[in-house]
Amino acid sequence: MGAGGVFDLLWLVIALPVLGAVLLLGVAPFLPPSLRASVDKHGHLVGTAMAALSFVLSLVLFVSLLGRDAEARQVGQQLWTWFETGSLTVGMDLLYDPLAALFLLLITGVGSLIHVYAIGYMEHDPRRRRFFGYLNLFVAAMLTLVLSANFVGLFLGWEGVGLASYLLIGFWQHKPSAAAAAKKAFVINRVGDIGLSLAIALMFATFGTTDFGAVSELAGEADQGTLNALGLLLLLGACGKSAQVPLQSWLLDAMEGPTPVSALIHAATMVTAGVYLVVRANFIYELTPVAQTAVVVVATVTLLWGAILGCAKDDIKKALAGSTMSQIGYMMLAAGLGPVGYPFAIFHLLTHGFFKANMFLGAGSVMHGMDDDVDMRHYGALNKTMPVTFLTFAMGYLAIIGFPGFSGFWSKDKIIESALAENLVIGLLALLGAGITGFYMTRLMLLTFFTSKRWEKDVHPHESPKVMTVPLIVLAALSVLGGVLLLGDWIVTWLEPVTGHAEHHEPPLPAIVITLIITAVVALGVAAAWFLVGRREIPREAPQDVSFATRAARADLYGDAINDAVVVRPGAGLVGGLTAFDRRGVDGAVEGGSLAVGGLSSTLRRVQNGFVRSYALSLLGGALLVVLALLAVNLR
């Protein structure tokens, strides 16, 4: 596993966006006023260039890895010893293999397009330079996460992503809702991070190392209880980053950030970190059926949960956020199926990165033309006023619902097919999710681009500038063509050195029949949306006289209320009880003792008054007591 040639430049993939973040955030504020004004004016170009250069280098590395034999497609790079204490040595080591190669292309490729788009979207923001610095910081942290050769390095990137997401979600902190959303995302993700940090500590205690290769070799020697704990703790970490139930409630609120943030975090990078973690730790999950089952259950609940939320949201970005939660659920489901599902989890992760980034940026383009209005009930008939946005968004729509030939058709159908082969009930629930996806995405298309126009007279919808539409066109093309990764089972073969080889179980029906069934179920969802939305008059304000199911979906299925009842209030009660015990019990005992000593000292202080006559009287009294005691003894 040696480096050489172009692979010696692997560290530059991370260093370039780090340099951009340092220049824009650390150096620029301390420059002379005239020079700082120039950096503020052109800082977005610096940030975009760093992301683009990182993508070019990632592409060169990928092509170089393609030229190697399968058994040689793993390159390590030791940079320095990060820290050494006792028997634990952690190096700042990088690992470039087929899994990391795909993530690098996704992060830097889609990330660069989002940077370009943000040039136009954030054009009039007075803090644009800082925004691009945060984007570079985010990309650098995500690259660190996927390139690290050990779990401690992964955790460094993991926390860096959490910090950058906090800064980006709350970028418009003058809005109380944005500041609250950033804090909520930060706190909930810390809950998941506790799981990951405990898993890493348990790895060191059990194996004496956190290196992926070493843990993989030693995992078979651990007892079942340890392996179960490792798998469940890693899942807890994955739930936080990938917004899986029960740590999903931050995702929809995070839409308060600028739209490029939504595309970067909720399509191509941060929310996929949990999927990456499970697939990377496949050597642990293969040995713990308990944790694998937990992954499948959590994923199935989440894919339906997110799909239901998408059906009831009128905010275009929140509808897409519910969709993201659901699609990440499909990826986690595939990862929970083991070697048979790992390649399809990553396949869907890639295609989803294309079509969801396309649609998030498309939503931003719609908002740009609608004076930042996010309510789809105020849209309608935008297909004619915003033709490029409409056509590119439509490509993403056809991909996500699984229209035959589009990228999502190949990736999501393979997950459902694999799920049906492994467990009929789970497969049927995944199939149900596909039908709901057809419904809520068609509803979004109808409310936004079709039906009657419902905008105010002073609103004049218009197409976005080319700096925003060109990235949409590229992502739309990828949404259509992403399925080529499955040709000849390329992605399965490519990932085999990382995920291992698996014999596929035979599905209950021929593959072509399953494909036709999935397509029919999706068509039913599309038809339902047409009859319930497309053929009706759309009111500008959401009706309040609705069913309990609709109210529940609008309230995010009471996710916040459940968290409040199960975690927040009991936690607050526990903390309150401990505080009361500390004040009344611990502090009471300490303070009571001190008061007793103080009272005794006050009494003794009266005796020690400094007068000779008092001391003489005390001496006489003491002598008298001694004489009386002696007389009493002699009388006996």
C-alpha cells in the first residue's frame, strides 16, 4: 500500500480548500484596508478556484487509480504523527481507495459547481468573502473525513463538518430563525457524536488501535457484546450526521441557511457522512447481525418518515429536505443489507448527489426569481417564465422518482430489488416509499411550475443569470446520465476491494417484473398527485381544516415534541434534581458543618476574651473540679 507519482500529491486535495479558508477567514481580516477591500471583492473567485483545483487533482488521482490492478487500488500516505500517548499512536495518515476516490469526485465536483452557483446567488451579500471561506472550510473538513486512514482522523473531519455546517446554516444570524436552526443542528449532531467518540474509545480499549486496516484484521477476535456495542454506537453517530430517526429533527430547520448551503450539506456531502461511516466500517457490521438489523430498521422508518414530511410541506426547500431524509434512508437501508447492498448504497449516494443538488439549486433559482419567497402556494406556471430552471429541475424530478432511464431509476430500483430479496416486509415498505416519492415530488412540480399562476402583481418571475444556470445544466446532465455507473456492474466491481464480494439472493420475482412493479407504484403516486393537486384550485394560504395526518406531517410528525417529551424534559428534570441535591444535600452538608464549627468557635471565642481575671477564675474553677474529683475517688 505505497504511494508514488501523482499519489504523492494526495494531501493537496485537502490542503487547497484549507488554504482558501485560511486566506479568506484568517488572513483577509488583518490586511490593510485597501487590500482587504480587494480581497472582499474577489474572495469568491479564490474560494471557487481552490475547490475547482481540488476537483481537477481528484480527477487525475481517479484516472491514475483506474490504471492499477484491483488488488493495488489502495494507496496510503503518512503525513506525520498526530499525537502519541502511552500505547496509543495516531498518525495523520491518508487512505485513498475506490470508496474514497468516488467521494472525492462527488465532494469536489458537485462542491465546485455549488461554488460557481453561489457567485451569482450571493452576489449582493456584503459578507460574500466570508461565506466562501466557510464553504472552503466545509469542503476541507469533508475531504479529511473521507480520506483519513483511521477513525480518529475521521472524527477530526466529522467535527470539522459539524462546525462548518453550524457557521453556514446560521450565516444570516441576523435572522433569529437561522441562529436557532444552527444551534439546533449543532446540538443534535453532538448527541450523535457522543456515539462515534465512544465507539472510537471502545476500539482503542479493545484493539489498541483505530486504524481501519488494523481494526478490520482484529475485529474477528472481539466478543459479540463488544461488536454489538461498536455497531450500535457507530449507528448513533451516523443518525446524527445523516438525519436518521431519532436524530432527524435538525434537517428541515437547517433550510434557514442560504440555498447553496442546502445543496452542499443536504445533497452531496454532510448528510452522506453517516452512509460513508457504515460502509467504511463494514468489517464491524459484518460480524454483528444485531447492529445490521438496527441499521435496516432505522433506515426503513426514516425513508417513510421523510417521504411523509415531503407530502405536507409548502416551503419548497423543506419539501426537498424531507425528500433528502427519505433518500438517505434508502442508502442506509442498502448499507444495512451488508455486502449485497454496499455498492448500491454508494451508487444511490452518487446519483442522489447529482439530482438533489440540481433540485436544491433549482429551488434557489426559483426563489431568486420570486423575490426570495419559498412558499410553493405562491408560485404556479413558472415553466414559461423560467424555462432553463424548469427543464433542469425536471431532469432531477424524473431522476428521483425513478423514471426509466434516469439515474435514480437504476440506483433506487437496485436497492428495492435487493431489499425484496433479503426481507419481503422491508422490501415492500421500501416500495411504498417509492410510491410516496412519486406523489410528493409531483406535487412539488405541479405547485411550482404548473397549475395557475398565484404570485402577487409586484412580483416578476425571471430566469437566473448564467453563472447560476450553467451549474444547473451540468447537474441536470449528470442526473440523466448517472446510471452509466451500473453498466457491466462497474460500481459493484469497483468497490469490491473495499466492501467485499457477495452472492446475491434471488428476488421473489424476476428482475424485470420487479422493475415493472416499482414503475407502476411510482406511476400511481404521480397520478394521485395529479388528481389531488393538479386538477384542483390551489389556495394561496394552506387550509387549516385538515385531517390529523396532514397536521402531523406539517408538524414534522411531532419529532420535536417527541424529543422534548423523551429527552429534553426528562433531561431537564434529571439536571434539576441533581442541582437540588447538590444545593440541599452536598452543599447543605458542607455548609451545615461549617456553620456548626462557626457556632462552636463563637462560643469558645467568648471564653478566650483576653482578661487575666477571667483566666484566673477559670484556673480556680478547674482546680476545684480536680480536688472534688480526687475527694470522690478517696471516699469510695
